Amino acid sequence: MSPAHAALAAGTAKSNKPQPGEILVDVKGLRMYFPITSGVLISRVVAHVKAVDGISFHIRKGETLGLVGESGCGKTTTGRCILQLEKATEGQILFEGQDLTKLTQKEMSPIREKIQVIFQDPYSSLNPRMKIGEIIGEPMKVHGIITDSAKRDRRIAELLSLCGLDPKFSDRYPHEMSGGQRQRVGIARALAVNPEFIICDEAVSALDVSIQAQVINLLEDLRDEFGLTYLFISHDLSVVRHLCHRVAVMYLGKMVELADCDELYDNPIHPYTRALLAAVPIPDPVIEAKRKHEVVKGEVPSPINPPRGCVFHPRCTLAVDSCSKAIPEFREIKPGHWVACTEV
Amino acid sequence: MATLLEIENLKTQFFTSAGTVRAVDGISYTVDEGETVALVGESGCGKSVSALSILRLIPWPPGKIVEGQIRFAGTDLLTLSDDEIRNVRGKDISMVFQEPMTSLNPVLSIEQQLTETLTTHFPVSPEEAEKRAIELLDMVGISDPERRLKQYPHHFSGGMRQRVMIAMALACQPKLIIADEPTTALDVTIQAQILELMKDLTKRLGVALIIITHNLGVVARYADRVNVMYAGKIIEEGTAADIYHRPQHPYTLALLKSVPRMDRPRQAKLDPVEGQPPDLTMLDDGCPFRPRCRYRVERCNEAFPPLESVGGNHLSACWEKAVLKQAIKEVS
């Protein structure tokens, strides 16, 4: 091992074993179809974008579930459905046993305190005309958590320092801060209502690597300190491996594989997962020189008119005739390891 | 291999109301014929500006190349007239940009955009240009090139547009291609396709490539030599193996430690570079990395260290390189 390697490998290894807690979020048969309309005066639906097409998963308390896949696979839409920012076409979203899809706006309001979101783009997810203190204080005001303004200011200062920012930042505007600092503000805002469950939608993707590591560590510290549950939506497979207990892989609106984190990375089964993992370059020229670079052919088809049968079959190396006919069942081939493929 | 491009003490600055931004602050490096050289660094470190400077694409005002030389095949590009540099752009040196969605003209067909470079630089007939365009599309792996040639950019996906960009870059058989974050906007499986294509074509056609990226994995897979930039300066230079296995600058070391890796046991905690990159309007004479550096000493405040050899062609700009070397040795 070269010296630098030894230096790099310093730090104890950690295992991301699944958490045993009770089920907090349970998504069953979720479908989200966006209608495409045509016509100026009399608009009629001509087709549907099948953004999410029948997926099921659960998240236990204290667990971090990674949701990975490429652009347009439906991972963000899944998050938005859980948040009730989209009305799901079909399926159930149970949060603490309560089906969110059945609730009215008013009934949903107290639950919004418990479910928060951190968005990808720290530049567009903060209101440029509000001071940082107002941004973080707003959710507390809306939910009536802290009505006394002096107490609220103290809590804002506390949240800022918790997220690694100087409490003096509360008088500044978003444009005075860097991307990493803004993302910390986004995290502080999510924490303001003491949530149980946070959806991180590409929360670190827009950040530079040195800053990204700071924010990942912050998310981890907060999870451990407050026992938070995360749905971590990302396209970065290395970050997901570092943070998540279990990982689900999506492709064109469908879930193709779901397993414990180490199991998925050590024994990927679905051809798409394997292709995805092989495509990630590793920062080591020696390893890269030895690795086989099998590039998956073609591009992701349109979700308006997805391929019949298995959605991945046109790009799949294992595809046989039956793949273009029947939709493969999402089956458990090992305890906790689910795959939607008939040929493995 | 003969040296193709030689950049010496290049300084590009932007004169803004907030002060002078020293975006590129005295960098020197070379690119040999047929070689792939990477410029790595985080946002705002000056990697894109240094690439745009090569083709003199810095908009004035507010930007200006204030000092330095850029010798390409013997001529200093900075002394050329506007007409002369226009003859270099797209012909001897071409560029592939990051955003495949915005770098093609939406109202011109692919054919018009592909043949424009050809007819600008060579006395070819429209028929010949079209034939060459079909050949190029075929070369970059676009099926049914005759039909695709007549289409418009919105008919193409992101990955396909980037293939068109590469075809345009290759049209005049350039000696050097500058690729500025060519795959950052693409998904990983498409990224792999595009990078393999670029590697394959540059090797086959003997074109030199400057690849600008923030992705350390991409660099490891594709670059022969690597320049690491921080706050407008090159702080370390070496082969990919030097940079990844024997990093000799605190910033490079910190950068490598801060990325989670799929091929290693999971670390309990990532080891981030603390603090923020500096404000480029407020740089002083000292080392710009010193506020974030674990090895800083008094001397770092006074002057920026020279980029010196730490063994062969492996260069590092750090006053404490001996201490750093020792520290790395001790850990092992």
C-alpha cells in the first residue's frame, strides 16, 4: 500500500447495517402519471408521462434509504408524492400508519411538521428577499411552534450554530453566502420544526467536493443526534454508499433493485444496477486501468412510451425474448434483497 | 513527443466593481502532441477561464489577459490579430463545452452547424461538406446519420448533443481539443459513453486533449497528466499516478480524502477540507490555501511557494513539502 493510500484509508471503517426500528414510511404501489394535453380550447389528454409506475418500499425509523437512478427515473417525483406536493395517481403512502393520500390540506398540515425536505439547488431554494433568520423562523411561525419572537431568535441562533454557521448570519441575505453555506441554511430550515423524517433531494449534488464532505458529515451528525430518518435521493452512488442503510435503484419509473447497502454494492444483481456501478469512475488510476469498462448501450427511453415488458430490456445484455413481453415481478431472491429481473 | 502547447505565466483578470478578480494568477503548463492533460479543481479555481484564455474567448470588458504567453506549435496566440486567432479557433484548436443544451444553436439544423466550421476554414463545396458531416456523425456513434443531419438540436437528447459537439470539434482535424466539463451535465451511464468515445477518438486520431473537470474519478480514468488548481494557481502537477498515489500538496491530499470511495471500506466520517475557498478579489501574496491548511507555517503568509519538483516531473507548490512527505511516510 502506498503511503498516501495508508493516509487516505485512515479512520475506522463503519458498517451501515440496517436499523431494526418500526416502519415509519410505507409506500405501496405508488403510481404518478402526468397527463399530456393537446388542443387549445378543448384540451384533452393524449398521453401520460409515467414518472412513477408502481413502486413499493418502506423506511424504518432512524434508517436512511438511498434512492438512486439517472435523470427522469422518477426518484424526485417519488419524494414529491410523499411530501404531497403531487397528488399520486394510485397507491398508498402510509406515514406512521396514516395514509397521506387520503388527507385533506387541513389534515395534512400537522403532518408537514414531521416531514421536511432539503432541495438540491441552494441558489433557488431560499427566498432572495428574506433574511436568513426569517427563512429559518418562518416554518416555526407557520406551525405555531414558537410564537414569542425573542425565543424564536434564540432558537434560530441555536439552529445556525448547530448547522455550523455563525449566528450572526441571521441578519444576512442568501446572496451574501456561498453554496455550501446556503445548503446549511436549507438544513437549518428543515430542522426548525423538529421533524422526524427528512427527504434529501440531491442535497449535496450541487456542492464542490470539499464542501460536499462537510455537508454529508453534518447530515450524519444530525441523524445520530436527533434520530432522524432520511430518504436520500441522489445520483451519486459513492455518496449513497457512504450514508445509507438500504438502497433502492430506480429506472424509468420502476424499482429494479432494493437491498441492504453493502449487499447492493457487493453483490449487485440487476443488470442495470451492475451497469450503473461499473460506470462510476474510481479516483485511482491503477484500479481504473485494471477495471473493465463495459459501457451500457443506448439511452433512457421516453417515459411517455416506455418499452413493453421489462423497461430495461432494449439496453440489457441478458435480455431474452420473454423480457419484451412480460413485466418482471419484483421478487425477493435473498432475505431483504429484491430484484425485478427474470434472468438472474 | 513534441510539445504542442506551452502556457507560461498566464494571468487573466476581471475588473469588476467589487475589485479585480485574479481568476488565473500566473499558471504555466505544457501539453504534448496526442496527450490528455487534465485541469482539476473546484468551482471558481480558474480552470475554465484558463481554457477560454487559450482561445482568447475572455469577454472584454470586464476580463483581460494581462500577462503571459500561450505558444501553440511555436506561435504565441496572444500576439495574433483577431483574424488570425479566428483561423485557429475550430481549426487547430477546438472546444467542447459543458452544456450540451445551450451550446448548440436551436434554430439551425445539425447540418448547418456541422458544416459551418468546415466551410469557414476550408474551400469545400456544400456536397463535400455534407459528406464529411455524415462521416463525422457516424464516427461519434450517431446511427442513421443522413436523417439525423437534417434534424434540429431539440430532436437530440443531452448525450446525443454532446456527441454532435464532439463531431463539430473534430470536423477540421484539430491538433488540440479543449473539453470544459464535457460530461458534468450528463448521467453516469451516458458520461461513461461520452468519455470512452472521446478517449477512443483522440487516441485514434492523435489529437491532444485538455480535459477540465472537478470529478477526480474522471481524471483517474482518462488523463495522462494532471494539473491541480486552487484559487487561480496550479498547486500540483504530475502523472495521474503521482497525484493519486503520491500527492505532495496539502490541498490535493485533502481533496482526495474528502470524497467517499466505492472501492474502500466505508469511513466512519469523511475528512472534509474545512472552511471556504478564498474570495479571488482579496488575494494577497501568500499561499491562498493557507487558511484551510493543516501544515501552514509563518512563511506561507509572505509568499506563494514556487512550483518545484518533488521527484522527476512531479511538481508541488508548498513551502512545507518536506514536512508533508515525512508526515505521509509516518502514517504508512
